Amino acid sequence: MKPSPKLLGIILGIGVLAMSSATIFIRLAQGEGVPSIAIAAYRMAIATAAITLPAVSQQAWRTYGKLTGRDLGVLVLAGMLLGMHFAVWITSLAHTSVVSSVVLVTTTPLWAGLASPLILKERTPRLLWGGMALAIVGGAIIGLADWSGGQRSTIFGNALALSGAFLMAGYLIIGRSVRERLPLVPYLWIVYSAAAALLTVWALVGGLPLAGYPPVAFVWLVALGLIPQLIGHTAANYAVRHVSATFVGVTILGEPIGSTILAMIVLKEWPTPLQVFGGALILTGIVLASLAEERKRARVDLQAEPADYY
């Protein structure tokens, strides 16, 4: 049964609040000496463990048995891209401000919108180019603000956050075709498992310890895996099956705002006027890109409808 619009709004609101808390838990874990790659590994491993019981109860293996080897390979590759996304984005938070990192990593819809026409040989809408232009100007302003900011605000951290957006765009594009043919829980379980496996091996090969941290560090790691990852991302994945991806994408733009407010309250990290202005331009550009995607899909759906004959 399809949920009511009010219920969907509540679910999305809870999801955005949950995702906004990620930066706080990450910074707190980093403050306890946990390396960024280890944080990413714990995030995905905890989320995978939490979703394993629902996956077993739904007999996810039966769903996987209906997929081709290529489909399974696509899902594993999507999971690896997701893991790499979290690795570079979480690392960025050790080198730049919360507002810069979260706003830049949220540019995913722009890169997905630009890459999809290259892959599908479609025309890029002019509205998307306008959104990209605004985002580039906004990114340049944030870079200027961070260049003269402080030790935590660096171009390196911003570049990592932007790389995280590229990787997330690849995850969305690659996994899109198979995702539409899978129930939510089996899809999330195999993708999260692949991401967790990659990050765990990455940490072990890099000689990064996965144990021996203060007890409070594990509190932040468990909270990171359960609240922003399991609750936040699952809420967004659930909602996108009932409303347009554009609506969900624009709603999730509340995450940078929520993260910035939480950083001001918990971490006492205040954004500069230039960061706020640049972030506003980027978010406006993302909204324009999302509108362009919505219009493109509407045209495709209209062309796909059979003609009426009287």
C-alpha cells in the first residue's frame, strides 16, 4: 500500500535530520583518534549488520537468484563506489569545514545529470548547464573563503568532498538499472555489504587499527552506522519509490543546512559569510539541475505513452 503524502513527508523529514547528524558523529570519532577509513568501514559494517536480519527474513537470496551474473557484478561495483564515496568524504571532514564539505559533496545531482547524457547519448538540458554554472561560481567562492580561512579549511579537503560527489554520482548511475528490479532491503544489503568489505580490507591493508579505541569512540561509530546511514539513507531510498527522485533530491538539500546548524551548536564551528553565500549558490544550482531532470523525465514519459485513437 502506498503511504500517504503526509507520512512520506514525515519519513523524509526524519531521514534528513538523521543524515544531518553524520558530520557530528564523524568529527567526534575523529576526535577520539579513529582514522577516517576506519570510521567509514565501521559505518557500513554496522549498517550491514543491522539490515542482515530483515534481509534474511525476506529471503534475499531468492531475489539474488533471479539476477544475472552481470546484475550482481553491477551491484557489487555500485557498493564499492559507495564505499569509496564515504572514504573520501569522511576524510575530507578532517581537512575542511563542515559547511564546505557537506555542500560540496551534495553536488552529486549535478554530476549525475552531466554524466547520464554522456552514457545514454541524451541531450543535456540548458537548465542543467545553468545550474552547473551557479554551482561552479559557488564552489569558487567557497574555495576563496577556505583559502583565507584557517588550518581546518583547506583546498585538499574540499577536493576530497568534491571527489565524494563524483563517486556518489557513479554509484547512482551504475546501480540505477538493477535497483529498479530489486526490493529495498535486498538491494541495500548487497550494496552495503560490498562497501563494508572494501573499506574493511582498505583499513587492514593500510595498517589502520579497527580496535583499541576509547569506549566513547565506539558509541559514535555505532550511532553513525545506525542513525545517518541506516535510518537516513534508508528513508531516502524508501521515499524515492513513491515520489519523484527530484522531490527527494531537493528535500535532501536540507542536509547541508542541518549539518551546519548542528556544527554550530555542537562543534562551535560557524560558517563565514562567503561560505554561506557560496553554499547558497551551489544549492540553488542543484535545485535547477533537479528541475531539469524532472522536465526531461516528464518528456520521456509523455513520449512513451501510447497515442489515443478516437
